[in-house]
Amino acid sequence: MIRFVDNGGVTLALEVRGHGPRTFLFAHGWISGRRMWYDVADRLDGTRFTSHLLDFRGAGLSDRPLEGHDLEGYASDLRAALDAVGPAVVVAHSMGGKIAQYVATERPANLERLVLIAPGTARAYAMNAKHRALAEAAFGSRERIERFQRAAMVREVAPEVMERIVTDALISQREAWFGWYDKGRTADFADRLDRIAVKTVVVAGENDPLAPPQRVKRDVVERIDGALFVNLRRAGHNLPVETPDEIAGIVERVA
């Protein structure tokens, strides 16, 4: 079932799986969408858990405004979704992980726990002209997007899974590609991470080229009081599709 949530005039899509008493809110990464979480959600017991899979603005079935493709804009999307479904455990990947950390520093009453999967860090990422040019060249190119996704992963995924994540990148709004790249990645709130007060589990892929475990441990785990670190062997960046069994197991145990 798809439900829609209003965030100040921006309509956000939430796909609902299961009907259990415990609630998860899943947040995706850059040039991705709610469907990144399908393989994880399919492994969760729907009689125990209700999963809400969010499309941020510019992704999937959500609205495509020209504005708000930055940390604060996406944080407002996550807040609106959490208000609509909470109390909930927020499970967030990559870009979504950075956004979830930002929202968690505000200590929302309806945030129960936090699971960060190959998360972006609260530190600013330096702009890189070469990387920016590669992103520009990949926009709208099925071949280059697939090459990028494969380079970020270690484990093979089924062809239909690869097709799903490539298609979601292809339909991602241009402002979502470059708004986050230019403004969201460069936002820095590392000095606020000690405000996070909920139980937090941080998961990294041993061979992740985008969020290396050493960086994740230094810039996320060691800055959040009591955070638990899990390093998955022989895994890259797209852990929700590379290691769905492991991620589903972690999420269930956290709940």
C-alpha cells in the first residue's frame, strides 16, 4: 500500500509493508528510492513489524519541487514522515544516514532507535571537481549509472535487483542529484552528534569505497554515545541489496 504525507506542500510517498505492532521507517540514499529497501522489507515478519519505506522529494513517487534538495529540506521530509508513522525505529542508508543523524540530534520524541547503514557522516565532504564531472556525465545514462552502482558493491545481485536500483537513479530528479551533491554533502554538523540520545546501531561494509568502515567508525560510531558498530565482511556500499539477510536480522534485533 502507498500512502502520501504532506510536508508543507510537498507530497511524500510512503510504501507500507506488514501490519505488526513495531514500526520501522526506512530512508534511502542519494539517487535512490524506497525500492532500495524491498529485499530487506521482504525478509521482515509482517505480523510483528510494519515497515514504512520513504521516497524523499525528487525520488520515486514523491513530489519533485525545485527547492529543498539539501540537508534541511530532506531533514524536513524525514521529520514529516516520522510524525506521520511514529513512534518508529529509523533505518537509513547512505545519504539517508546523514539526514537521520541530523534529525536525531534534535531528539524527536517519536524516534525510538536508529539504525545507520553505510551512512554518510556529519562532517562536510570536500568538493571534488572530477567526481562532480563524473556525476554530471552519469545523469540520465543507464550504462554509466549501472557502472557506478556495480563499482560501489562487492557482492553480486540479481539482474532484477540491479534493474530496480538503476531505474530509480534514472528517474531521480536532476535537482536531487546535484542539490544534494553540491549542498547536502558539504553540510557539517559533527559538533552536534553528542546530542543523539537513542540507541544507535551503525553498519558498515568491509569493502565500501564510498563510506569506508574506518571513516564510519571514526566519524559516526565514536561520536554517538553508546553506538554499536557492525562491520559486514565481503560487502560494499549498497548493503540493503547486497546483504539483505544480514540487514533484516540486525533490524529485527534492534527492534
